[in-house]
Amino acid sequence: MARFSLDYTDQADRPVQRFDGRNELAEAYREARRTPKEHEAFLEVACHGMLITIFDGSPTSPVQAMTEDREPPYLLALSPVPAPGTTDFFPDGHHTEIANRNTLLAADVDRIVLDFIETGELTKKFAWEHV
């Protein structure tokens, strides 16, 4: 995977987008998030040797971080206002159940991803849990 890339991993008709730097990646991420979706999709952002994965097309999403080679540690952001139970997501029609403690509002998801693109660090504004 390129040093700076954006990939809808569950949609074969969308090729991986590669960028020369973080500013181009950040703008492509913003544009991708603004574009209406027919259904939820896995979106991976690769930069700084890490992958950040979210569900795009939903008002809430988990945020998972791992190394770019998909090796541990695997981290999930914790919601600042966790609710009991779970939320059902259907990225590309496949059912995925996520604990609400790991489900964040879209604005928080974007803040985490864009901060990471800019700084190369996972924000300390949210707690992270090893999974």
C-alpha cells in the first residue's frame, strides 16, 4: 500500500487512491466523506505506517487502527459517551455488530482521522482499547 492512500476495501470497482502527501490525502478523505453513499462501506486510510478503518456512509462508526502490514496492536477508539448494547452495521451488505462503547459520531470519526493524517499520532482526546 502507498505511504498515503485511501481505499474502499469492499468495493472492487473503486481502485486504491494514492497521494504524494498528507494534504492531498486529507482533502480526498473529506471529499469521500461528503459524497452520498448508497450503503455503508469500509474505508481505509493509510499513512504514517498505520491503517485507520471506518465505516463510511453511516452517521456513526467505529474507528480501528493497526499497523500498515495489519499486525498488532489493534486498537479501537472508545466513545466519550458510551451507551450499553451494540449497533448493527451493514458495510457492503455484510452484517457487523459493534459494541456501542466503540461507536462514535461521524464528526468525532472525522476529527480522529484528520488529526491522524496531520500528526501521525492517534489523538489523546479519545481513549483507545486493545482488541
